[in-house]
Amino acid sequence: MIASKIFTQILGLKEIEVVFVEMSSTHYHFRVRSIFAETICPKCGKKCSKVKSYHNRKIRDLPISGKKVYLDLEVRQFECDCGNFYTEPFQFVRSYKRLTIRYEDYLYYRCKGAEVKYVSTKEEVDWKTVNEIFTTLSTKEILTRSSWKDVTHIALDEIALRKGHKNYVVVVLDLLTGHILDILKQRDKAFLVKYFQDKGEDFCNQIKVFSSDMWKAYLNCAKEVFSNAIVVADRFHFFGKCQEGMNHARNSFRKTFPKSDELKKLKYALLKDPENLSDKQQKQLNKVFEKKQYHLLRLTWDARNLLRDIFNCPYTIKEAEPLIEEWIENVKKFKIRYFFKFIDFYREWKTVILNYFDGRFSTGKLEGTNNKLKLIKRRAYGFLDFESFKARAMVEFY
């Protein structure tokens, strides 16, 4: 009797008491029953104590000291004077389920950061059961959020759900908090315009900054929907175009001097920021740049670094614009042809690129988040549908 009271306290489930305990090296098996002699009839609302029949439910609960816990729950069926027959309810377990609510919560939080199959194997719970718990509770968690209420700065970027299939999904991020607001299955302009407009005029008017890569659908959607927002072309993607010019120069010189050993394995040294170069990489570049036949490659590298420095300095738009124009003139003057295509790109998107200097917003947080999202894809071993991916992303990176 004393042991039963102790284990009743250890379980901490106020509705039931332990009447028998069986222990082994791997588990605890508790025979438990309700502590109440009567219940409330759900039909008439009166108290009822007349028991018609008994049956048992085997329920899994939270582990104790690393051992599995099973509850052999005695369940009564009552017969009320109003003629109603009903089975007594319990608050700690859902109807027709074999896991306590707190154990379901435990499994759900274990699934955050781990694959369902892994949790299923470790806990020795059926995969379908664990997956249903994760789907149900993640949906509930997402629906209870009011993420959009105070959002004023948003960013958009895409990630390929399945590599090589161009199956892109759009990640919507709160630029100020870094929280994922939503993940969208489509990225065309018409879909995005309707998606944001459906959130209401007040929401669209409250957006102050919109940042994205150079995908036209994103930028054109922002111009149409967010009338009060500064539309910013993300610096990461903008400089990606500049790096393409730098890499084009490297490839060109490799073709011109195919037998030159010093040009081999030069890619990462050329594309890195100067301050991040290792001693070995710096020596490698110095060896190349000291030769006259590579003078244009050196000019290209210097021009890339100068443009980067302009964007790193705390200039205003009015201060930065003439500096960039001067940079363009010098590129043309010294005939650094590898950047001509980049200059055309800049001219086309000049306004949204220069808007970077008004607040210096970028999707840097989103790029970091995208790297984490790729971990979800890898954990899924290729078996990942859109809804499962979205649910995991929304609850793991909030």
C-alpha cells in the first residue's frame, strides 16, 4: 500500500492511483484506476456512480529513470438514471489513444531536430503513430501563432525541395526577428500578389522593407503590393553576379594559358575576400599577379574588391551612387571586359540595388536559415513532401 502511494505520487497523474506495480530491468508496469467513485453524465449533467462494466486500456507514459512506463488502466462504463451509457473520460489521455498526452508532447519535441524514423526506433513506437503526433501538434503550434501581426520587414528566397528537379519552394522571413513566417509552394508573380493581398490592405501598407534576390517575380510583386515599402535587391545575390565576372576572368586566363601551373586551383583564392585569405592563398595570388601576362586578371580582382569596399562603407545612396558610377567608368577605361555584363545588370536593377544603402538590409539571415533547412532535407533521405517539409521548417526555425 505504501509503495502504491509512492508510485502514485511519482506518476503525478491526479486522476488515477496505482494499485499494483511490476518492475523489470527495462520497464515499469503500473496497474492503475480512477480515484473517483462517480462521474458526471455527459447527457444530463448529473452525478453517476452505477458501473455497468469494466475493461482495461494499455497506455504508454513518459519513461522513469530510463525505463519504459506502461499503464494498465481500468476503465468503467457507467449507466446513468437518464438511460445514458458512457465510458468514463480521462484528462491525461485522448480517447482511443495508447499514449498519454504528455508522452505525445515528449515525442513531438524529440522530433524537432530529428527524423520521425529515428524517434520511432529509439522509443519503440510505431512510425505512423509518431508521424501523426508530429503532424497534428506541429499544425496546432503553427496555427496558434500570430506571426504576421507586427511584421514590417520581410525577405523572400527560394530553396529547391528536390535537388535537380527545379522544385523550388519560397521561404518568407521576418527580417528583424529571423523567424520563418511561411513557406510557399509557388513563386510566380500572380500567386505571390494574391497571397499577400489576401492578408489585407492594412498588412500590405505596414510593410516598410522588402528584400529578395534578383528573381523578377519577387521584385515586381513587391512593387505592386507593398506601396509603402523600400524594395531592396539582396546584396548577397547582387555580388553573386560580380563574382561571376571574376570567375569568368579566371576561366578565360586558364584557357589562354592552359599549361600555366600557377593558375591551377586558384578559384577560391580569387573569389575570397582579401582579409579572409590564408597565407598560402595570398602567396598564390602574389605569384600570379607579379607577372605581366596576368595584369588584366589583377585589374579584375582589384576592381571587384573596390566595389565590395564601396558596399561595406556606411555611405548613403547619394554618396554611393557617384562612387559606383566612377567605378563603372574605370572598368570601361581599363577595358575590364569581364564586368561589362555585370554593369548592364546593375543598370537594369540600379534603383533596388542602391536601396541597400537605405538601412543596409539584406537576406543574410535567410541565407543562414536556408542552410539549416537543407539539414531537414538531408535528414529525410529524399522522402520529403512539401507539407512535411513546411511543418518541420516552421516549428524548428521559429
